[in-house]
Amino acid sequence: MGVQLDDFTSRATAFLDANLPRKEAAKKFVWGEGSDNMSMFEEKSREAEQQMVDEAKAWRTKKFDAGFGWITGPTEYGGAGLTAAHERAYAAVEANYKVPSQSIFTIGLGMVAPTMLAHGSPQAKEKFLRAMWRADIVGCQLFSEPGAGSDLASLQTKAERDGDEWVITGQKVWTSGAHYSDIGEIICRTDPSQPKHKGLTAFLVDMKAPGVEIRPLRQMTGGASFNEVFFTEVRVPDWYRLGDENAGWGVALTTLMNERAAIGAGMGGGEVSMMTRITAMVHHYGLQNDALVRDMLANLYINYRVANFNNKRAMDKMKAGQTPGPEMSISKMALVNNQKLLNDFLAHVLGAKLQADTGEWGTYAWNQLVLGAPGMRIAGGSDEVMRNIVGERVLGLPKDVGIDSKSPFRDLKVGTQKD
Ligand SMILES: Cc1cc2nc3c(=O)[nH]c(=O)nc-3n(C[C@H](O)[C@H](O)[C@H](O)COP(=O)(O)OP(=O)(O)OC[C@H]3O[C@@H](n4cnc5c(N)ncnc54)[C@H](O)[C@@H]3O)c2cc1C
């Protein structure tokens, strides 16, 4: 490989030193000091969110222009053409600096861009990949519909061919970040005479095109990070198609595989600061000798450690070039189960202070985490769907009986489908 790791790391360090402040050495955590924010989703006002988007984009553009924005990407589309070892070396150095939140890119760069690289037309790759990795544009995922979530292949948004264009009409829902996105990856039904997994086609769609209407959805946490998105005769050129006509299911699976990898990698185990916080909480309330609290705390610690090891195993598999498999489903189940244990612990120790804001530091702030937790049980595949995957692929149990993969879609009774 042309670029030596040592030279590369020195260059990365020089770039980061010149552009970002270093993180201070970790201070010993003291109960009552610093921020007590523990929210799961970044729930901000629209103004604060816009500021976060601007800062996230500014940093990513700077990083891209210095050659660190898409380290393993092919040079023909703006990548640096280097190895995963260079990518890891950069990440290790960058971890020492205060980087503006990059969460707005999780879906676009973690899921949509890899799908585009695998299935996009040459024109689409040329037009969008560099722009996405440079943060000129942000991407979102338009899969779920009111009648199609776990059973995604029941989706009804349709795309009809009109010469060199496609005309899209229908509704998507739960679209994270649609309101600040520029393009989306959408799965549409293109042939209802085929079985439901077969008549689907994937496209890119311009989120600012005429006929696209984005409406925010308010969550129980108070934030509005999801949207419902309506498409009324929205036109996309044929070269926005991802993969072949009626082969959209395979394209969707590429994206979903990357989604589970992103969720498993980002959230499972390793919650050191959380463990530190709750241990300090136990001491603060003088509960360190309470047998039940000790038992709950130990149980949490063990389960987070086990989840962390399982995650590491899955990550090592990916680093070795293997495809993430059911380990990701196990990681996700461990994540949400641990979240449930944590919620029970918080409710036990904090009681009513978790529900009513007394103004006391480190109490009501956990409410955001507790209210965000049910969302994690659903996002990226619900608990039951994860259990089905593990049951079928790990334990070798028979397949879920509820899926008709043979009848033409138009003959199925699905949601609100019209004849
Ligand atoms: C935080 C968050 C972010 C999201 N972001 C996006 C996004 O950006 N883009 C997007 O397209 N979607 C997004 N979604 C939607 C998400 O993909 C769906 O919510 C999810 O696929 C579940 O679908 P559903 O909500 O329609 O529930 P349903 O599929 O209707 O499920 C309802 C219940 O039935 C159970 N169930 C369903 N099928 C089975 C089965 N075969 N066996 C046993 N039980 C079953 C489920 O487990 C669940 O408890 C997001 C969701 C969340 C919570």
C-alpha cells in the first residue's frame, strides 16, 4: 500500500491538532458535577438542531477536503483508496479530540452510501457519493410505511415507469432526519403481479423535489426526530434506480445489514460512563449496603460486560472481512434487555424523582433515556423479529409461518391495500 501507516497517522494528528481542541484528561466523576444529560436520542429544538447540522457538516467537509473523510472509499468517487487499517488508525487518533456530533450521517453514510456503492448506476455514484461523504448532502432511509414495518415486503408505495423516468406515489413513515435530508433511499412496488418480495424496486429520491411533503412526528420524549413523508407523483430519472427493476428486496437487505451493524456497533455494551454514574448514584443515596440494590447493580454490570464481549466478537468478524450475521441480532437483543434492566434499576432507586422534575441533579434527566428505550426495542428490527432470526438461523427452528412468498402481491390482503 502506497501510504505508510506511520506517515498517515502523523498527518492525521497534525490535521486534527490544527483544527480541533483535544479532549481533556478524563476527570474523576463526581456526583452533581457537569451535565446530567443521558438522553438516547438527540432531542433538540429545530434551531438547536440546525446548529448541530451546520457544525456536523462543516467538520465533515473540512475532514473530507484534507483526505480523511472517506479513507477506504474508491478514488474514482472521491475516496482516499486506503485500507481498513488506515481507517482504524485515523479513528484511534480522532478519538482524542472534541469532534462535533456526527449522528446526522449515521443513516446516509452508514446505510445509504454503501448501498449506492454496491447497487447504484455509474451516474448516481458520480453525482452523489462524493457529495454525501463531503457532507454537501445528507441521506435518509424511506422504507417503513403505516402497513409495512417488520414485514417490509408488504409496502405499497408504488413507482410506475414513464419513459426514462419513474413516478412515485405513496407514504413512508418513521423517517429519521427526513427534514434535514437531501436525498433518500426508497423502496417501491413496481410489479404487484409478482409475489411480495419480488415486485419491489429501490430508488434514490430527491427530498426537495415537487410532490415530496415531510411532516414531523412528535415522540413521547418531546422531540420530533422522525417524520411521515408523502409522495405525490414524484419523478425520478431511471438512473436513480438502485439495482435491477423488481430486484429491490436484495437492495433493501444490503441496507438493513448495514443498519444492524451500525446499531450493534454503536450501542452494545461498554457503557462505562453509565456504570460509573449509577454506581455514584448508589453511593450518593447511601444504598451501597442495600442487598437488593447491590444485586441489581451487579446484574447490570455482568450483562453489560457480556454484551460488550459479544459485540467485540461481531466487530472482529467484520474486521476480518466477514459479513455480520445473527450476532448482530443478539447484540441488539442484549442492548434492549440491558436497557430494561437499567430502567428497572432507575425506577427502584429514584422512584418518583424519575417521573416528576424536582430540579435535583441526576434524577429526572434519566427520564429521557427511559422514554427513549421503547424506540430501541423497535428500530432496526423489533425484539420479536430479532428472536425469529436467532431462532431460525442460530437454533435451527422452523421458519416463521406468517409469510406468503408465493402469491402475487395484489391477491394478498395487506393493510389498507386497495384492489
Ligand atoms: C427510533 C426509530 C427510528 C426509525 N427510523 C426509521 C427510518 O429512518 N426509516 C425507516 O424506514 N423506518 C424507520 N423506523 C421504523 C422501523 O423500521 C419500524 O418501526 C420497524 O421495522 C417495526 O415496524 P412497525 O413499527 O410497523 O411495527 P410492526 O411491524 O407493525 O410490529 C408490531 C408488533 O408486532 C410484532 N411482530 C411483527 N411481525 C412479527 C412476527 N413475524 N413474529 C412475531 N412478532 C411480530 C413486532 O415485534 C411488534 O411488537 C424507525 C423506528 C424507530 C423506533
